[in-house]
Amino acid sequence: MTGSQVPTSGGGERNDIDSVERLAEHFVEHDRTYLLSHSIGLPVVGSREVAARYFDTWEHHTADAWPRWLEGIEGFRSTLARLLGADATAICPQSNVSSGLTKLLDSVRHEFDTPTVLISENAFPSLGFVCERSGYRVRFVPETADVCDPEVWREHLRGVDVAIITHVHSNTGVCVPVPDIAPAGRDAGALLVVDVAQSVGVVPIDLVAWERSGVDAVVGSCVKWPSGGPGAGWLWVSEPLLPRCRPTDVGWFSHAAPFEFDIHDYRDAPDALRFWGGSPTVLPFLVAAHSLATIDSIGVGTIRAHNLALTDHLVEMLGERVTSPHDRARRSGTAIVRADVAEVDRLASHGIDVDHRANGIRVSPHVHTTRRDVDALVDLLAD
């Protein structure tokens, strides 16, 4: 199976699970069953060595550290762009999703008489916090609404300047069909921003197709499915939107010529780096670049297919106890299983790591997860 092939039915395919198990060798050895890729991805092999090379540069090549480090960050942009089908110049490193969203909302607020932003009540709270402090009026798509229905968005988009779509909802496991929703934003004249923190690395994303459908910007991070660790967030801005953006949180790395050092002559970088700011964080992006390259070599399609096959098995075994979507088209990488919070500790005592939210425990099989791991989880939940 190639990286782009995703089976469309459970049937007898099983996604060649036994052969895919060898992909676990890309990740560090772990003596437990790790089902928390929706939280912090298991590190890939070689991450520690990348960090060691960073310190080697700092210790032994200090005079030319910045050129070396910046080359590594360019590698991050290029590798991420390849994973997303994007242009690297449209990507700007950020410390996290909240930072990227804050800068983006600030940069376009000048265009609107009464800036108004729309967000789902099911979105991750950080995004809501950003909106509340953004200087925009905030409207919400109600928690009970079907965020996969384009007509729901059309109803709520009237009079909205910026709409934020969560591609994958962390508490419900719902995957929103972004290309189906995006035209509603375009028709309403609203800028459309998509949060992919819970989907990048497990659900294939094609930013060329998304931009064509009406997506203007995307915020994401590498801490979850990409196994890149915290601190390596990012912002993607479409080519038509970029010239309209006037960031105010800027610094010398936002400048068109960062090493020019003329305090009287600030010029925005011509690409997405205008959102960068002052002296950047380096180490997280070097580690994340290595992890992204690993994910790219495996293929997001391969990861998706393996994940779907294992969650199909989970649904088959547990039925309606799985409250997240059973339909593959609406399913993310995370299955929500009805269970109380005490199950987290009980499973942990048997070497299985999950966590709990309001709707139940969250279970996220990656390519280092086997069918036997899922069977062990199911057996324990049945006790």
C-alpha cells in the first residue's frame, strides 16, 4: 500500500496491519501501549541526536550559529510544506496555535468596521480565549450544532468577518469536511481560518485544494500526531490574503532584510515570515523538522489507513460505546469510548495510556499501535 492509498471499507483488508507494524521502528522504544497521539506524539528515533547537534553548534560553532540554525528552520518550512502540499514561503514558524491565530487576527482587523469572528463552542478553548481578547466581536456556532453541515455555517456566517473552523474536534473525534464548508465562508465574504492541530500527520491535507475551495489561512502545530514536540507551531497564509496582512507583533525576523539593522526602515517580509517576530526559538523546529521528515517518509496516507483499520476494529468490538463517528468520512484519528475517568488509571496500571474528557476516554492508534494493543484495551474495558 502506498502513502496515498486509504481503504474505504473495513471488510477483510485490515490494511496489512502485520506488515505495517514494522513502521513502529521509526519511533522510540516504549514499554507501554501509547494511545495518546492526540496529546503528545511518541518521539521518533533520532530526535535526541538532533537536539545534541543543536547544542554542538552552540558550543563549538557559535560564531556562525545563526546561519546553521536558520538553515534548519528553512528545512522545517520545506518539510512541512511537502507534507501539506503547500509552498514553503507561505508558512511561518510560531510558538503554538494560539500565537499564530493572535497574530493573524491582529493583522487583518484594520479591514473591518466592526470586526466579528465566528467559532464553534466545541473548538479548543485556547482559540476561544484568543478570540475574546482579539478586539473582535465573538459569535459562536452552538455546541449542539452539526459542524459538518455547510448549511449550519451558512446560517451563522451572516455579518461575520473571520470564521475559524476546527478540522478535528479533540473532544468528539469529529473530522469536519473543510472543502465542503469553505465555500460558505467565501460566499459570505468572510476570511476562513482552519485549525489543524488535531489532524495534521494523521488526516491527509491538501492546502492547494483547500485554498481553491475558499480557505485563507491555517494554524497548526507539531506536538501531536507529527511527534515533533511542543514549541513548533506554524501559520500558513494564502497568497491572496498575505498582502492584506499588517502584523503589529513584529521584530527583526519579520523584516524584509533581517540583517539590515536600520531602525528607521521597517519593511514587512514579502512572504509569511512577516509574522515571525523577534529572535526565534530554534530547537523545537529542528526537532520537528526531523519528525516531519519521518512522518513524510511513512506517508500520512499510510498512517491514516492503519488508524482507520484499528478504529474499525474498535468500533466492531465495542459498538455504540464508541461515541465518536463510526463513518470513516467523519472520523478523525481519535476514537472516543464511553467510560468513566477511573478507567484511565485502571488501564494505566495495565500499561495502556489513554486520557479522559467529558464524553469518555480518548484512544488514538498510530502506526506503532498493533491490533493486539487494541484487543488488550477492549478486554480490559469489558472486565
